[in-house]
Amino acid sequence: MPEKLTPFDAGDYLQTQEDICFFINEALATQDSAYIAHALQVVAKTSDMTELARKSGIEAEILEKTFAGDMELTLATTVGILGALGLRLSATVQNN
């Protein structure tokens, strides 16, 4: 008998700002822009999109198109979303 699987939504486990920060930092560490965009989408889905648009200064339509994959995630959008979430983008030295 096949095993029944249930959908997994990481957003269900993002309870605090620290959880969100850790989740986004892990996505940023991959340096994979598609994965980073997906992580931002997961976090955004846990928020009120209208409020996120207001706080980020980015039109809700732009956010929706970006998360739908119809628009490229830009640095300005990334910084705006992070700022609306109370986070900021920073750099660290990469150890090889």
C-alpha cells in the first residue's frame, strides 16, 4: 500500500522573527537566486500581502508577479521585502 504523504509548508514553522531570519539566511547562503526568491515567497505567504506591500513600498501587483515567477526578483525588491519583515541584507567574508 502506498504511503500517504502530506504537503510540507516551511511557512508553518516560521513562528518568530528569529525563525524567519534563520530561514532567509540559509536561503541566501545557497547563492541560488531562484531558491532565495522561493524562500522570500514562503515568508511572504505567512504575512498579509497588502501590509507587506505597504511596509516595503513595493506595489502588491509587483510582489504578486515576482512571487508567481512572472517578474525577476530584483535587489530593490529583495531589500524592500527584507526591510518590511524587519530584516536587513548584509555580507560576510566567504571562507574557501
